Amino acid sequence: MLLIHCPYCEEDRSELEFHGAGEAHIVRPHNMADISDEEFAEYFFMRNNEKGVTWERWRHLHGCGRFFNAVRDTVSDRFLMTYKAGLAKQAVASAEQAKAIAEEKTVETYEATEGDAR
């Protein structure tokens, strides 16, 4: 089970209390009525969905009910940082280091699983 830190409650809580709400820091067009259908589709539907370190929006659904942002490694499913909504995109000083650790742990997990099967 994952523990996710809520920056508002200031507690690590079970993943079952949270709900992911997609990619964070998506800028809404200033005048929605003036954009083309293609621009609207790009804004509303298209997401990066990158492998590795990503910035996401989450909601503490069964806690304070508030939205917040999280930096998560999609390879290891590890949360690197959470911060309050409305703040600028937070830099992760050790993003490359986190990626290396996540890949290393993934390999260790695979090797341990493979070893158990023998």
C-alpha cells in the first residue's frame, strides 16, 4: 500500500483516501470561446503521459477534500514530493537521481521475483 503525504493535513495517509486527477499545471486558455475546435481538443483531451518523473494533480477525497499537486515517478509509482495547489511547478533537484533509484529498485524487485520462482 502506498502512503501519500497530504500537504494540507500534513499527514501520510493510505492511497485509498486519494484520487488522481490527471496532469498538473495545465494552463486554461484565456478566452475559451475564441479558440478553435483543434485548440480546445488539445487543451481538454491531450496529455503528456510520460514515463518517469511527472507532475500530477491529486485530491484527498476521504480526508480534507482538497486538491494538491504531486511529483511522482511513474516507473516505481513512488511519490517524490507533494505541495499545495496554486503554487508554481516545483523543481525536483534530484530528478535524475530519483529516476536512477527507481530503475535500480525495479531491477532488484524483478531479480528477487525471478529468484523466488526458481
